Amino acid sequence: MTDQRMPPDSPLPAPRVRVDGKFFRLGDRKFIVKGVAYGPFQSGADGQCFPAPDQVEADLKTIVALNANVIRVYTVPPRWLLDLAHRLGLKLIVDIPWPKNRCFLDSIKLKNTARQAVRAAVYDCNSHPAVLAFSVVNEIPPDIVRWSGYDTVCEFIEELVEIAKSVDPDCLCTFASYPPTEYLLVENVDFVSFNVYLHHRRPFENYLARLQMIADSKHLVLSEFGAD
């Protein structure tokens, strides 16, 4: 079905983060990710899963004061939030929510829901320079992977990445894995993301070294860590 929505406003003129081997670059300089998670939040009266604009502005200014340059959000941000982040010099990793806690590969409806969620998210963000990347799925439960099979799960994640890039060929894509599914190796992501909750230094350092081996030649981002 043809999407009949009006296209969002044109993106602001600015360079976008790109991948350069094991690093990110913004323009001609390396971009080192120093980020925090922001959310998830309950849906408000306006239907948006973010606080009021005044509160968001105060929060983002605090984040900037802490010398962070990236926030990870768990729902697709509205245009005003993207513009605000851009003014403050922040980049966003945008999670695209869809029902991945069910046996989605057994359901045509659920698969189409995921496809449409990715397509709509990338379309609505419209190549905005505040977007560092899209995460097409976050933490697929290991029992779902075992039920559906390694190959079919990887193939579907790769399909979602292809959908995102069909809307915006220059966007960066990843998916957030975690230790129970560290074996999911998706070839067409631009960088590797892992959520890691190890609270003692030596196990954390050892697992970080393991993740660098898993990431191989791709950039590694710890998309969540610390105290959950």
C-alpha cells in the first residue's frame, strides 16, 4: 500500500555520523560515543513517549553538562526533539519498537508489523543529522531465537536493515544484542551493539575483550551498561 502521509520537513543542513573502519567520523574528525540511555517513558496525553518539551530540554542540557554526546531513546522521537538535540550537539541512537518478545517469525502479521515499524521510523526521521543510527531490534529473547532458529532470525534482522536503508541509504543501522544471544552475527549492520550488565571490573573487562573479538572489524558500542 502506498504511504499517503506528507513527508516530514527537510533535514537540517549538517554532516551526519558515518562509519570509518573501527571508528565513527563526523566530518573530518573521529566521533567518540559518550552516551546515556534516555527512557523509556510512558505515553503522555499527546501520545508521545517522551516528557514535555521543557522537561526534555532541561534533561538534555544536563546530559550535555555531563559531557555526553549521544542519547539512546527507546521510541521514535518527534521532530522537535531531534531539532533540540541537534541544537545542543547531541546525537541519537533510535530504537525501533515492535513485538519481538513473541514468536514473530511464525506470524505474517508480526513480521509485517516489524517491517512497517522500521520503514515508518526511518521515514519520519527523514535523514535528520541528529540521528546517529537506528537499532532495528533490541534484545531478542534467547528462547525465541532457539525456537525460530539462528539462520532465520539473522536473516530477518538483515531484512529489517535492508528496509531501513531502502528508505535512507546513508543511515547507520545496528541491533542491540546481549550475552544470551551473543552468537547472533548479522552481516549487514554498520556496527555492533551490546547491552552488558556486569558490575565487577575484571569480568566486565574480560567480556569486553570477548566482544571486541565478536565485533571483528566492526565498531563496537556498549548500548547499555552499568546498573539496571
